[in-house]
Amino acid sequence: MFPVFVFVLLFCVISAEDTQLLSVVVNQHTGKLQLKEGIQTDSVASANLTDDIVNTGWSYLEVVTNAKYNDTLQAYAAGVVEGVITSQLIYKHWTNTLMGYCGSYDQGYCKRLKEYITANLQWVEEQIAKATESPYWHQVHLSLLQLKGLEDGYNGQCTFPDTGLYFDPLGFLLFQMGGDLEDLEAALNKSSQSRTVGSGSCSALIKLLPGNKELLVSHDTWNNYQSMLRIMKKYIFSFRTSLKDQTLIPGNTQAFSSYPGSIFSGDDFYILSTGLVTLETTIGNSNSDLWKFVKPQGSVMEWLRNIVANRLAQSGKEWADIFSHYNSGTYNNQWMIVDYKGFIPGKPSLKKGLLTVLEQIPGMIQAADKTEELYNTSYWASYNIAYFDEVFNASGGQDLVKKYGLWFSFSDNPRAKIFRRNQSLITDMESMMRLMRYNDFKNDPLSKCDGCIPAQNGENAISARSDLNPSNGTYPFGALKQRPHGGTDMKMTSFGLFRQYEMLAVSGPTWDQVPAFEWSTSPYSSLMHTGHPDRWDFPTVHVRWSE
């Protein structure tokens, strides 16, 4: 069971319940870290939180660190200040999503999971100790320190861990490992697994507007509705590349959609100071023979590789190279890396390296420059099915097509067809948003499901609404059934927005062509949704930042 932490501050002398501006500073008399209200000029790290969930479905968090302090202190303090200021949201999100994970059931799996995480952390810490001048392992170390600070801040601690790091394997690490856990459940033989057959996890679209006048990048998260307590985050971290290389990390500033308790996106959707926008949709793995590649030694969990690549890479190729190290075989995704440095509005050609696509499964990573394909077709769509033939075949894609039909094919599944039909209608950001929120499943012939009764299915849309499928229907596999699952947001940026780390965003399931989701009238009112609004019909927001 995830531990219930008691919020009692030790050196941290301020309750964060009503605090919106908070800083971690060094006490000049004791040398210890402490919290102060407001944004202090001498802070190690500061945070600005606006909780607007009741009005927009989002809270907004900015965390900034101070370059005058060493990297490890910055990283830890960044975690502490976020853990304190978002503590109430963290508790609610844990209650909704992780409470009871590894509780009284399936103790065999929970024992194996704990042993796996412990062994993996031990191996990672050994590499950090060996490779003291490595940029890669320096960023891994800083990420773990940030996570430790987050946990300590939530727990009311702010004492820098001079004697090394300790993590409860089933504590705050689980917030980071949501995606990794789906694959670890299969690899470690959990009796009841989270992933439903065919269950999608996100839609994404990269679109060149006519005449190459704009390049739009958009992403819909698909998730369980209990996960909808959301934070839009911006990190400005003054970390050095390594102990040897004192230059600032290229990806020192990042804006991304996220969750309480998480130090990365999880969706994933990032706008980076390198000019890169990185995003993914999950492709998973259906070939049980590949789980042999999932081992605790020689692996870095996907969430950590993601963070390191976002901090260090300056191009799509660099991002793919860094991310490919130490493949864990968990949270297997198709990544798209858009390099806005290669885009000039109105220019008739595109610079090579503008779009890099990477796919990961256990034991295999493939990546390629897909700029030419983007130029020729004017779009790249992603919808939870592998693009590369070798990845598709090795991960069991052909077997799923043989068993269930074209719903599992790359070219002929419902979302591929809808994207192909509708992408040509996009002429601006508004029409792009309409497509990304599109769900007209009762009327769209492409939303028809072979073997389903009724035939039209709320899963078969760009932004799914599986909760609208009848509970007494007939469905050939689990993803098409009634579930508290669907598109839970939309984020979009452009050449005109990304330089200020801005985006358009909508929180909650799509509602303009179908009824708005409402907890109290849904079949799922008994599910934990602490801190959630009841009705999810929020407008689009233009996310801007103070820093």
C-alpha cells in the first residue's frame, strides 16, 4: 500500500495549505534549508502555484532554481518546494490513483516488483558513483535528488541527504512509474494487469498548414478518469551539464502537462528551451517472449531516460541517441521529436531533422528522420500502433490483426482513417483543436466497430469516450467496452507559441459533440475522485507563464 504521509514540518516552518508563492533558502545561521513565504531573491529554489482546477481543470506550477548554488542542492530544493506547495494535490491524486496498489492482494507480484525496483535503483546508484564526470549519470543523479526532495517536502523534511539516497520502492517512485508499471505488471506476472487488450493511451498529430505557414504539434492524453487532477508545469533549472562541463544544460527550461507528485510529464508533452517539442503515444508490447529483456540491471526506467534526453539533447537525433541508452523495455512508446529550429514559416522546403520518430519495445529501439514524410503528406499522426514494420511485427502486431482484425493495423484502424480523412480540413489552430477533440462516434461511419453491439463505439475517435459505450453491449475485446477511460485533455503548440513555452490546452473528456462527463451522473460515481470538479466542460485555455 502506498504510505500515508503525515504533513508535519520540521525545519520547514510554513504550512503550504494556502501558500501560493514559496521559496527554499539557506539559513545563514544554521546552514540548513528552510522555507520562506514569497519569492526570495536568495532562494535555492522557488515555486509559484495557482490552483484553478475549479474553473479550468488545471493548476499551474512554476519552479525556478538559482545558479549560484551547486546542482545537487538546486535539484533537491526544487523537489522540496514542489512537494510542499502541491502537498494537498499530491495527497488527493494518490488517493484517487495509487491507494491500495500493492495492498492485500497479489503479494507475490508486489514482492517481485519491490525486488525489481530495489535492484534497479542499486544498479543505477552504482553507475552514478562510477561515472562522476558523465553528463548522462549526472542528470540521472539530479533527477533522483529532485524526487527525493519532492518526497521529503511532502513529508515535512528539508534536510539535504548527505548520507545517500533512500527510496521506498512503493512510495513516490510509483508516481513516476505509472507507464513503466503497465509493462512491469506483464513482465513480472501480475495476476490482474492494468492494461486492457487494445487500450489506447493518447492521440497525437503534427500538422503542416497549407503553404508551410505554420507547424502545429498537438497531443491528447488518454487515461483513466480518476487521473484528471492535473498540473501544468514549467521548470527553469540552472543545472550544469556535468561536474566537468559547467555549461548550462541545453534543456534548462521546460513546460509540460503533468500530475501531482510527478517530476516529468507522464502524458508526455514537452516544450523545451532547445527548440524541441517532444511527445509520445504508447505502443505497448503484446509479445510475451520479449519480457525476457526486462531486467533490473543495465536498465534505466523510461521516465528517467525521458528526463535526461529532454535536458541534454539539442536535436532529434541527439534525443533519440540519449534516450536509447539502457532500454528498460518498459513504457514502450512511439516518440516524436519536433525541432522547431528547422522550421521557417512560409519556406517551401523543410530542413532535415525537423521530425524524428523513435519506437521502443523490450530489446529493440528504432529511430528515423521522418521530415520528408511529413513534408510529402503534410501531417504525422500517432495512435498507439507501431509505425516501423520490425517493431510492429516483433511486438505482436500481426498476431493481433489476425486475431481481432484491422482495428489493430497501422493504416486501417479507426483513428488512422479519421486522421487521414480530416487532417486536410485543418487551416488554423482552431480547426486543429476541433480535430484533436473530435468524437462524433454515433454518426461517424469510421467509428463503427465490427462485432460490436451497438455498432458505433465511443473508443473509435480521436478523443475517446469509452464511458459512453453501453454496459450491456457486446464487444470483441476489452478496449471497446464501457470503461471510465478516454481522452482526458488536449495540448497544442505552434511556431508562434513555443518560444514563450505557451500552448493551448483543454482539461477533461471531450464534450462538444457528446454529453459532458459528470461524475455524479456517470456509472462511476463511486470511484475515488477527490478534488475533482463534478462536471467536466471546461473551455480552452491559453497557457502563459510569469517567468
